[in-house]
Amino acid sequence: MITKKRRIFPIFRFFKLPLLRETRGTFTIEASFVMPLILLSTLSLLFLALFVFQSSSAHQSAGIAADRAAFTWDNSTKNTITGAYNVGEDDGLYWRLHSDSISDLFAFLIPNAASQVTLPTAASSGDRSPEGKLRRIGAAISKEWNGTMQYRNSGIFREVSVYLNKPFHSPKYAEKLLLHEVQSTAQAQVVDPVESIRIIDLTRTFISEVKGRLSPRAAVETFTEPTSVPEPRAVINSHASAVKYLQTLVNGKAETVRVNAATERQVDALDANQVAHQAFYTFNENQLRQVQMPKDADLLQEGTQIKGVVWHFFKQSSRDTVTLSVSFRQELQRKGIVIVIHE
């Protein structure tokens, strides 16, 4: 019987060597490979955790600085943490014009660098400029951080920006994996609630007051150059001239108003708001008390034809002033009649 020998390849003969089949020393060999790997991994994770911690610290410091600067921007005497301040201590009514980098609005015409301070910095007492406000907040940032604080005013949006950085030293084998410095940037919008409420209230009130009072045509005529010389000052030397001047002054016309079934009142000038204007050049207080005052008082009390009464007293050419007794003035005021003296 013929038997065939199995051919053993050289590579299998290599694994059958006594040295490779020996189990002694395997722990030492494994430890020499695994322990350095574990040590390097642990150190790498440690430096990674340190880098993450420093980055988080940078984000927190930058964010807090930006928020505090924006929160206390409208009053440089505010406490940087609580925002408290004493009554009467502020930056003045017009600080937005001279202490708010208003020149940034014209940066498109004239190149203008934004207000900026370099960190670390020290606070300067009494400085209410944008740079002074930034230094006051920047002084609270730890001295280990470098960077800048910047403020820019673009009109609608006002923004405080904070940039922080510091070197980070890592092992040689991890330099390519980690950055050489820790850095962070934060922005915060400056909000001025007092000014916002003031503008909204002014706009709401102003629109309701002027709505319908001025037409586009009248607005154009307002800006039209005058084509004639202004008329000379009116000369008032009689009751008729006083009435004519009064009608021109209030843009009114003479009207006859019925007080009751038997009494009528001649109004010298009735304006568009139904206010009756009476001109008096020569007068007697007793006659006015007995005749004119009761009519106007009844018209005011009735309130449908006349909404108000104004008595205009004109100085006579032979006198220096218009003389009215105190009791007469008080009686007119009690009746609701307004007094205007032309001298």
C-alpha cells in the first residue's frame, strides 16, 4: 500500500517552533504593549477634558461680560451685577448723542473704528464714554484672559462683542489634535426699554393728534417760498378794526347765534372749532356784566352752538395798557370765559 506524505508549508513550521509555543512571559509582553497605551490614552483624555473645561470657562466669561455690559449700558452708575443704582445718578438726558458712538451711523461715509478696549484692563472711575463702560465691565474679567471688548452702534441695533483667548499647552503627541489656544466670542444686544417706551408712546400719541389735520397739499404749501412781502403790522384804532384783525387772527367769521327765543348774540369771529371770539375796544365793565356776560354764560352752559368763549380786549390808542379789575377777571373765569389782552 502506498501512502502519501502530507506536505507541510514553511509558514506552519514556523508556528511549531518551541519558542512560540511557550506560554511563559506572555503577561510581560502584553503588559509592555498595553500599559503604555492605557497611560497615553488616559493622559490624552485628561488634556482633552482640561481643554473642554477651559473652553467652557471662556464661553461663560465672555457671555457674562457681554450680558452685563449690555444690561448696564444705559446708566454707567449701575451695579454691574445687580443693576441697582441711586436715584438721581444717571448719564444725563442726552447721553445717546454724545456718549453712545453715534458717529458709527456715518461709517459708510467716513471710516470710523468701533469703540474698543484691550483685555486685561482696569476700570476708570467717572468715565461715561463707551470705552469707559467697556473698561468697567472688562475689569471684572480674570487677568488670565486676553482679548478685546467692542461696542458698535448701527442705529436700530446696538451690540457689545467680547473676544477672549489664552494659550493652551498640550503634550507633543497631542499638539496636532488640540488647538494651541482657547478662545471664545460672545455678543449681546443693548436694549433700552425706557427709550423704546418713550418712542412708542410719542409715535402713538403724535399720529392720533395729527391724523387728518394736515393734507399733503397743505404740507407742500408750507414749504413754498412766499411770493409777496408780509403785510405791515395791523393798526387797531376802533372796534371795527379790532373785529377785522380778530377774524384774520383766528380765521373766523361773524355769526349771529340765538341764545333763547327772545335773545340773540352777535359773535365777532366764530372759528372752525366753534369757539366764539369777542373783540372789545371801548367797554364798560358794568355793561359787560349785565348784558354780554349772561348771554355767553348761557351759550357755554347750553354747549351745542358754542364750545368756548374768548374775550379779546384791545388797548386804546390813547392809553398805555388795558385795565381790568380783579373782581371782573375772577367773575369771567368763574363763568368759563377766557381773557386775552392785546397791547
